Amino acid sequence: MRPKILGCMSTMPQEFHGVTVVAKANVYFDGRVVSHSILFPDGAKKTVGLVYPGRYHFSTQSAERMEIVAGWCLVTIDGQSETKAFTGGQYFEVPSRSGFAIEVTEGICEYICSYLPA
């Protein structure tokens, strides 16, 4: 059963121009979470990836914005007791030096992670 979806809507890019894509994948949790890094001319960095069914925890060094492109997930930000659901077109932000748990119970969740300036 899908949970009630919460969160903010995002004007999500459909494609990126004039960037460098790192071919080597970032592989986590035995291939259950996979992303590729995108480097922008201004020094900004994003990753685009997939989260397969399961529950995973990630720590953050810098603040991050996770935009959900397709699918849906449940997210609990470290230090918060509430778990929120997000679907395509929505996003959540994670503070620096923090973390979050993400759970996908069905299908695949596609995302764009933007590393926010300090």
C-alpha cells in the first residue's frame, strides 16, 4: 500500500547541457543504489541515480537536495522522528554533517542529488 505523499514540488530539469559525466558508477549496498556524478563548468556537482527496493542510510558531508524524478520513497532525516513519502516531482533537503534513511518498497526510485553550497 502506497503512503500518502508529502513534500514540496520541484521544477526538475529533464536534461543537463555542457557538463562532464563521470562514467565510473557510485555503487552502494551491493548495487541496490547506483549513481553517476555530473560535473558542471561552475564547479557544481550533482549525481543522478536509482534506488532499488530496500532501506538504506546515507550520511552527508555537505547539504543535499534530493529530487525524485520517478517512483517513490519513504525518507527519515536524521534527528527527526517523522517519516515522509516523496514521489516524482518532489524533493527533500538534508543538512550538512547529517544523514537520512531512504526506503523503497516497490519499483525503482530515480533521483537527482544536488550538493548545496555551504
